[in-house]
Amino acid sequence: MSLLLKDRVWTMEAPTAKRGVYPLHGFKLGLYRLPIKLEDPLEIKSVHDGLKKTFEMDMYADRIYATYRWTERNKDDPDAKGYEEVELSVTVEIVTGEVVDIIYQVFPIEKFGDPNWVIDYRKKADHFAKMVIDTMLRNTILADKMISYLAKTEKISEVAAIEKLEELTPLAKIVLGAKPKAIEATDEDAEDDDAEYEIPDGAKPGPIDVEFKTKLKLSPAYDAPEHTIKTWGRKGTSNGIMGIWGEFVSVDYDICIADGGCLEACPVGVYEWFDTPGNPASGKKPLMSKEPDCIFCLACEGVCPPQAIKIFEMK
């Protein structure tokens, strides 16, 4: 169950379920109010456009709708006697404005005909609705807004706020290119860029510090063509100190010597070469440009000579 909605889901055993100003007709109603603003038309459109390859997206006035569809079958063999199948769906609605409301409802199974043979329909629909919500909150501009809110109100670091959002959205799928806007550097990041710092003579000794997310400050992200890559401990733009890149496929670029073993070992082509002139360890690096495609086989981690790679499996 999505932790975000843990204490904020209301079940109504009635033909008509109402909460606040939203009259929704269905079996179950989930409502969560986010303490953030979403008023900029371009930002609203970015949420819609960023997820349209993942869900069936629609917009009307100040509302965004995301529909997830799945098929249930009563038998494995479509040629078997008595075989039936039905397409089911659940829709999540985002109401934008000075606050953001996320709403979903689970309709009675009769809405889809008469597939009384479907098992655990309401449980599955509830799960899929929360998956849609978690995916929205992890991949769109809503993520940046939630991280800023958590950092400010709970007086925690941006890294801690990111970790908290990840804990709140465990069902999220990672979606390539769902957030057109790159993560902006903070004022502190800008000061670090301009500050003088000592550049080492060569590669930093391995292995990668697996606790880097709590020890290093989140630095400006790298906006790859299809995926925004998070970075930690990156200083400036001259590649003198590159820090650690990648949230799930993490590489310490100041340890990496670019031997190419990770590119050869990866069965799904997560990495590609990109130039990093000025880095003391090597002038090119394996960029995790297809990080969301990682299947967590750990092949790259195992073949890296200086142990610069750590794979964090998504739960």
C-alpha cells in the first residue's frame, strides 16, 4: 500500500460517496491533499505530457486525469472452452490550484459488464490507483515541489527530503523524460560552483561509499536526453570533481577509470560513453543514460576494477 495514502483513504459502502466538494459515485474513494501549488499552465501540461506514454492521460480545465488499464482472464489458454477476458481500469484525478488534490475511486465491477469471475478486483484497482499516484509524485514537477515542501517544513536537507518522498511512494515506476524541467541548483550549489577547491592528481581510490546519499549534498542534476540523472558531491562544471552520479545505478566518477567493463557487461545497455575532459581519473565516463532500464543483475558492479559502481535495487 502506498504510504502516502496510508491514513488518508476513505471507504464508502454506499452508491454515492462524497468527500468535501467532490461528489464521486463509486465503491471506494481515495482523497489526498498535497500542500503545494500547481497553477502554472506549462507545469500542469508537463505533468500531462510527461506521463502520456505510461498512462492514458487527459486534461480538462484545471484537472488532469491518468487512467491505468489492465486485462483479466478467467483462463490461461485463450483457445480453451469458456475463455473470457475483460479490460478493467482505474482513473486518478489531479485537481490543480493553490493546493493539489489527488482523487481516485474504485467503481463496482458491474460497470465493466458482468465479469463476476474476476478475483480481487477492488484490491487490484486500489493497488493500481496508488501506483499511478506514486509514479506521478516521483517523476513529474510534483516531485520537486514536494521535496521543497518537505525540506522547508520539516527542516531537513534536500537529500533527506528526497529519501522521505521515496519512502512515501514505494509503488512508483520510473518514467524516462517525465519531467521536462531539470532540477535547479540551490544558492548553496551556485556558491560551490564559484568557489576554489583542490583538484586531485589522479583517480580517487575505491570503493564507492555506499552511504553517499546521506553523507554528500545533492548537487545539480545532469539532464540527459531521455532521463534526468541525479548527482551528489559534484563541484563546478569543469569535471575536476564530478562526485557520484545516478540514483539507482550509482557511479563515483572520481574513482571511475573508464575501462569499459560495465558497458560490455550490462545486458540491457544502461550505459553509454560521454566525454568528461578535465577529470583526473579519466576523460570519459559511462553515463547511465538508460538508468530506469536497469534489471539489477549487478553485472556492472561485479566487473568494475576500482569498485566505483553501486546498484540500489528499487523496492
